[in-house]
Amino acid sequence: AIQKRSNDNDGNSNNGIGDSTRVDGVANDGENHDGGEEDDGDAQPDNVEQNNDEDEAVTIEIDSGSTREIAPEDIVATLDVEEDDEEDCDEDDVDEDEDGNIINNDKNKKKGSKSKGVMRDVLKAVQDRIKYEESPRCKGLDEKWLTKFLKENDWSIPSNKIPMIARKLKLNHDTTVFKHYYTRLDVWLPDLRWGHMPCCPNCKHNNAVGVHCYSIHPGRKVIGLKENYYVLGRRYICSDCKKEKQRLKKLAELAASAATNVQIEVTKVDLQLTFMGWDKRILPLFPDGRGKQFPAILTKRSGFCNSLIDIMRPLFDKGIRPESFSDLLLELHTKEWTRRYIMYEREVARNDRLSPGYAKRAPLFSDFGDCLYYDGEVPTGKYVKLVYNLHAESIREHLEKEVKKRPCDILFWDASYKIDKRMNQYNGEQIFKGLITGMNQAGEIRIQFHIHTDSHDQFVAALEAFKATIRKMGLDGPKFFVTDNPRADSAFFLSIFESLREQQQCLDNESLVATTKPTLEEEYFVEDNVKVLTEVEEINNAITAMSYVAKGNVIGLDAEWNVTLNRNGSVTNTGKVALIQICYIDGSGKLITRFALIQICYIDGSGKLITRLIRTHNVTKLPHNLETLLTRDTYKLVGVNVSVDLIKIGKDFGIDDILKVAQKDRPNVINLGPFARARDVVPSGTASLQLLFERVLKARLEKCRQIRLSDWAKKDKLDDNQVKYAALDAIASRKIFLELDKMPDLTCRYTMDDVSTGNTVDLVVPMHGSVSCMATRAATGIIVDVDGCESPDDITPRKAKAGNGTVAIQIVKIYSTNFKVPAYTHQPPGSPESPAILAHFKEGCQIVVPVRMLKHHVDSDQVRSTPTTDTNCTSVPNITAPVEDHIISQPTQLEVEDTETTVLDGADGDTNW
């Protein structure tokens, strides 16, 4: 902390700044300071020994405790919000008479009382000089030096020029001291600067506008980033408004005199005749956008620099609060005050070395908030918030128009219920239920309104207004709609937006192959081949018969049970398995479906697709033959999440043989989602039956939600729609599996037992790569048996030989040029070393790769190329390992003789491969 200089008792002062002396030395950088206490001129330290004998020396002792340390908390934000700050009024609004003259009342006197201080002296002197240079008394261009200076400096006086201006204006200022208190001064006089009067805020034109007078207090303070500055302006008057005010008053007086039996007194017509040149209502009316050059937004108490407004907006969008922004300004302003303080102290120390005793005569530096000198002021968080809201309100109309022009190809829809629980209440009762917000793809709000209920009827008015806006702006409607409840919202929004319907139709046409192929129901669902079983004996007999007539060992399996949903559509409770479906093909080729306790699908010996629906809603134990079918590995049980269905059956009917075995690990239990993902048919292993049917069979499978959520455990027999729905699930599962089984598993990898010279293979990522990359390939090659593989120029090693776990291949075709080749590096002359990629090798080159990065070649153009990133050829799947981990020969030998063969080892235990 900085210690202030102790008080001197000689009563000397310098321009009234203070009578204190200073402690020798220079203040330390980076500290906050406060002003010293002023001496009354007569007071002496308590411990000064008094002596009336002038010839006898007086001993003066200064107690070290009389000095005080200045801590950072001594400076705080003081510019706060008052009760009437948010009213539509301004510090420049004054009380005026009928002719526009300022009335000498308490309100105006209070505003004039602020015209004291160093910068206020400068403002008043500059104002008086401009008035003189405009008057007829000023003759000759030489006398108009201030106007000339302002024109040359874009009507702004920088702080470093004010000492010169003060001397020319003959101010009683010690500029060696006051130069540290001076700050920037902007002059806003549109009539002198551009040669035209500002517009009247009432008439919106300047035909009758003239200069009226200067303000009661010269200039307005503006909060800047590191320091405050001032703007100087004057008042203007509109003669048309003056005439109109007089006319209105006469009309009011005539109306009052004509009234009978009523006493009316006309006191005032509320029409402002005068205004400041920076009135916010007229700044947009300046030609050529010159009003935008005004540097600040003015409030009732002060001004806020536009550069701060520009900073506030991005910071507030990132979560910075007004209080934090106020702390930031306080830090910067305090630092600037400290910098000036230190500069002043150093000048005093320098002058004291040149002129001993100068330090005792020099005044203390001003306090930060001393309105007579430094006059620092920092806004509080509440004031920052007020200014931000005022600015946002001033550009609201512009922003709303701009947002209306923004495209909305994607409409994101969200309902929030928290806001209206805390706000918009009347007598404690909630008025609205929720707030609906619609945003475009750029995150800009395009629609926002309150709702009373969740009904879609509440949306219609807002959506129709939105449609009218986009038609007016010539924009296309939304093509995609994003919501957290698509099942409930899709039909409504498709009915509202034609653009959504067109896009949906386009996507439907792309996802399905245009064909006259019959639907699944028409092709496979034969009512005679579907039977519902309920009795134990007939279920056992049906399973026994299936073992004799079923063709193949593939059975489509599915199960149904009741679920309970909450208002959001989430499952809150599940019932017992009520139906099990099995489907198979008999010997005649017919597709047979049986429903009983369980639905199973298989093909009997005649080739018919047989389906059996087995109802289990009222039993506690499954029939023996059915339980045997589910627990043994005789048949492949296929379906979407069929392992989950088996676990549910095991829990509901207490089948220990099912519960003690991980169903997804059983070789005969085939979950169709992961099975299709391994063949790169779907992007995720959680794909639904509908998606699998569309991708594999190129047709649509209709699944009615109402039927899916129907009562499967009812005592009455299942209706026809339920029977058909359940049968098609099992039929579709079996059909999808048979088609997928014809496709190669793209995630399988070579082992050393599979290696055979001449085999065509695909180069792929290893088994620990991501699933999305495992089904791709980077190149195709042929396994070769060579002593060593020569590398192209700039590739290390120059010659490589296959070792344990690796194999040599000759590249036939490259699909992903940026795919990293393990254990190889590339280093052109004068460039740093980097991993080698396939682009560094030509087709026909021979390389050594790990055997686990090879798989059987798939002769198809449908296999995707391994995704890589072109930038710098470095962001590729994480499959490479440090070269030194796989070099058996000495590294120094490679440096001496780079033609030596390097053995690359990719042992099974090395996970780096």
C-alpha cells in the first residue's frame, strides 16, 4: 500500500488543492490510492511541542500512525440507479417558460450546481470561447483559433491537448498538476460541424430550428472503458413549435372562457420547445447517418460510451453478469487512476531533485472520487443493467425486423414451464402454463409466446403470423421441425406448414425404392397360416409338430405385454408377458405363424410361413415344450431386442435356464440391430424394426401405435388387428435376418490362420477402432510372400519385413488416401517427421501391416471408405503406434545404413496395433 505524505503545519497551499506535504519516494505500481486529508491551515500535530519563544527551536515529531494506507476497497462503484432513472426523462430536460427560456427554479438550480471542478472549468471556458467566436464581436479568422482546432481534430479535444487549450483560454490552472486530471472533451455542435441544424423532435424537420442557448451545466460526463470523458453541446429551439404552443394555449383559454358554470384555469401546455443537439429522438434523423457519430448513450444521471455497449453485448451473451462487468470497469478505472497517480508522484520526485523543497510545496494527488479534481466515477451493476436495457429497447424495432429476414430452414420447438411458475402471476395465481419458443438453425428466436394449456390450438395464431411473415419476406418455410415429442406434434405441424409436407414426401421417396412389390401384409400374411394357441396341450403339440415340419433352423421370435405411460409418453410400468409369437416355414413353403403364450415364426417342410401366437396372460408357467424351445440352442431365435424379450419371459415365468445365461451372448440368439450394424446397413445397433425393414427389404412396415399400446392381456380373444400386428412382427424379424445373413460381416478381422499368399484382402482399422470405422475399408491389396518391402522415397523404414503378427501386402486400390500406415513415417527434406499415410504410397507398392488390420475382401462398391480428415493428414482413426516399439534392429543402425531391412512385429498381445 502507498502511504500518504504527512501534514505540514505551514499552511502553504497550491491552487487550493491541499496543504499537505509528501513523504519522499515514489509510489509503487499497481496499487489503489485514496486522497489525503486536507489541513485547515492552523492545525498542528498533537505531539508538536508548542513554544512561544521564536529564538528557540521547536521540535516537530510526526507519529507514524498519523499516516494511513490506501487499500483497494477504498474505491467502489458509486454511479447507481435512482428511483426515477427508468422514467422517460433526461438530465438535459429543464423547466422552461412559454418562450422556451429556462426558469430559475430549484430544479434547474440543482442541475447548475454541478458545474464545479477542473474539467467543468475547461468545459465552461470552451463553451464561452465558442460563443465568442460565433458572435459578431469576433473579427478575423485568427481569432477563431478554437473553432479551427476543433475542425482539424474532428471536433474532439484529446486529454494531452487540454493543457495547451487551458493556457490559451487563460484558466487559473497549474497545468503541471492539472494535466493529470484532464480528460477527453468531445464537442457536439451539428450546425457548426456540418452546417445544418438538428431536427426538431416534435416536427421531425429542421425548417424552423435555431440556436437557443447553452445548457445550465456545461457538458455531460460519459463513462469510458478506462476513464471518463465529457461531451459539450447546446440547446436548440423550434419556432414552429413555439407558435403551435401559443396557438394551443389560446384555444384552451377560449374553451375555458366559453364553459358555463365551470371554472377552468389553463396553466401550461405541455409541449417542449427546446432540446439538446444529442436528443435521442433526433439522432436517427441526421442525414447520412451522422447521428451515429455521437459517442455515447445518455441516461438521466450520466452517459455510457458506445464502445462499452459494443463490449457488453458479446460478454452478456457468454454469461457475464452486469455486476461482473461493473467490477471489470472498476478494475480498469482504478488502474488508470493509479497510473496517473504514479506519474504525478514521479514528476514531483524529479522536480524535487532539480529544485529541493518542491515536494513540500506540491499538493497531494486527488482522491479517485474527488469531484473537484480527478472526478472518477464507476457504474454499479444495477446501472450497467439499466443502460443495457435502454440500448436494447432503442434497437428493438430494428432487431425484430432483422430477425424476420433470417431464414428458418430448421425450426427448433421448445416448451418451458419453469418461467411461468415464477413470473406472470396475478394475486399469486399462475396466469400462463408455459412459454413456447421457436428458433432457427442459427439459434435465433423466431417465435415466442405464452400458452394457457398444452393444446395445439394455442399454437395456431402464432404460427399463422409466422407464415405471413416468411411469405412477406419471400422466404421458404421450415423444411425440418425439431421437437422433444415428435409423435404428438408431427401431424399438427405437417398440417400447418406445406414446406414440411413437401420435405417429408421427398424424404419418403428417397428412403423407399419405387417398386410395385407387394407390401409385407399382402405377400406374407395369410390368415390360414396364423393360429392363436391358448391351451397347454395344443401349445406342446404345435411345438412338437414344428420340430418335424420346420424347414431350416431360423425362428422369428417376439413378445408383447401391456405398458403404462405417463403424460410425457414415458413408460412407468410394464405388465406380464401376455403373448409370444413364433414364425417358421413349413415343408410346403408356407409361412406359418403361431400365437399362444408366445408368438414364434418358422417355415415348415412344405415351405409355408407358419406363425403361432401363444397367449400367456393367465398362466404362471410356460408349457414344457415351449420352455425347451426357448432355452436350448436347437434353433436360431431372431428378432429386434430378442434377448430382452427372452429375459422378460424368464423373469415373468421363473425360467432359471434363461436367467442364469447372458442371452445376448448365446450364439443362437440374434439381435437384429447389432447384426445389421455389423453389415453397415444402419447407423446404430438400436435401430427399430421399421427402420430395418425399410433398409433391408426396401419396403414400409406399418406399425400402429394405438394397436401396440392396446390391451394384450384381455380375457376376450385378440381382435383381428392385434393378431395381424403381432404376426407381422415375427414374420418381419425372420425375413430381415435371412436377407442380412447373405451379407458379409464387415467387422470380422483376419487371424494368422487365415493368411494365405494370393488372398485378396481389405485394409481396415483394427478391432479396437470405432464401430463406424470398422465396417469401412481404406485400401484393397493382395497378400504376398517377399523377403522385404521397399518403401518410396522419404519413407522410413526404407525396407521392411513381416514379423510376428504382421503380413506383407501389395496395394491394389486406395480408397482413403489420408489413412495412417502404422510403423511408417514420412520426412521430406527440410520438413519435420510425420506419420506416413496411404497417399505416400502408390498402387502396386508393398507394405507390411498388422494382420488384425485385414479382413476378407468384399467385392462390392457399397462398402464405405474409411473416414479421414484432409487437414494436415493427421486427424485419422487412432490406429498407429510409435515406430520404435516395432523395430527390432538397433535405431543407430537405421541411421547409419537406412537400406537395412526392418522387421515389423505385430504380436497379438501388442494392443498398440
